[in-house]
Amino acid sequence: MDKMSFLNQYRKEVMLVDKLESSLKETIPKQWFEILNEEDKKVRIEKTLNLWKSLFKKEFGHSIMYLTKHLMNVELIIDHGVYTILYSIHDPQGNIMYYEGGLPPSSINRSHLKLSWSDVPDKLKKFYEILHNGFYYFPSRAMGLVSLNDLTFFQDNEWGIMDELEEPLRINLGKTVGFFESGMGGYLAIDLENCRNDHATLWFTNDQPEYEVNFWHVADEWLLIGFEE
């Protein structure tokens, strides 16, 4: 199946942007416009990897290593007026997977986020502000860092696992936000009142939570699992 046929199975209106118009400079962040404006696919890939490395070489070391070997293309797509970045990635079987990276928004201090942006750890803010407003598997919009519009606010959900916890709850549900979603009932979440040293919680809908895991270690591991499956 060709690329667009595959993508349109999940979003009927999504389209590739073959040529960047100069007017898009007002819409797309400068660093991404410069990358996408490169006609040579290899140069686009190299510049994309360099951006990841310059910002998150330590945090996403394994994922960047995989992308270095298996990233095939980086392109601009549009869906209902929203521009995002499409990553074409080879999996170990030689098939092509598509991941989507949202473009960093021009302003993040928006009330509908239901959180104070200043409470979010600095490194995580940098991901959303400079690299991507979410980076996830295209078909499910999961198995990655979700977009700011798709954050999971724990206080808004009914968690059946609460009745089965084997030890007292160690996070404040009112301050806990899921930034990474596995797509299979797993969340990498941050209690914004207790997130020093990159502390996070692995939260499952059908299993016991794991507290005080390192956010970046798990995010890197889960991304890599998604690439390799």
C-alpha cells in the first residue's frame, strides 16, 4: 500500500505538502522551515537528527540511534489546516512505519491546557516548545509523547485500578498529567508537585503503578519498543 493510501485510512483529509510556500514562514517555526525547505531528502534527515541530538542526545539516546539507522524521510503534512511533520521509519522487518511530530506552538500559556506551564519540568517544556508538540505513531496518536491537546489529566478520569491498589496512592491525582501514552493502557505521568530529578509514574489501567521512575529513561525505552515492534 502506498503512503497516502495508508495515511488516509486513519485521516481522510490528510495531505502531503510537496512545496513550501514562503508564506509558511509565518506558520512554521524557523528551524523546521529550514529543514523542510531542503530538497535533498538526505539533508532533511541529517538536519532533523541534528536537531534531536542538539536537544535530547542524552534523554533519547537509544531512539536517536535507531532513527539514525532507519529514518527514511521527513515531510510536511496538513490535516484540516494543521501542519505537522511526518517521519517515515523502517521497522526491523523492512516495513515502513509513520510517526507524527507536531509543530511547536507559538504560545503555550493557554487556559484549556488546565495546567500551569511553569509547573512543567524545564526539559519537557523544551521538547514541546522547540522540538515537537507531541511525537507519536500516526495511526493511533499514541506510543509516544502526546500533543498538548491530548494530555491525560488524571483527575478527569475514573480509574478502576484504584480499587485494586496494593499500597497507598503516592501521587496527587489532581496534579498528575500523562504526557506519554502507550496506547495499551499505560501512561508515563508526572505529578507536577513531585517531579524533581525527572521523577515520573508508570500508571496502568490493569496493573500496579511504578513510582519514581525516570521520565526520560522510560520515554526513550517505550519509543524504541514502538520503533522495533
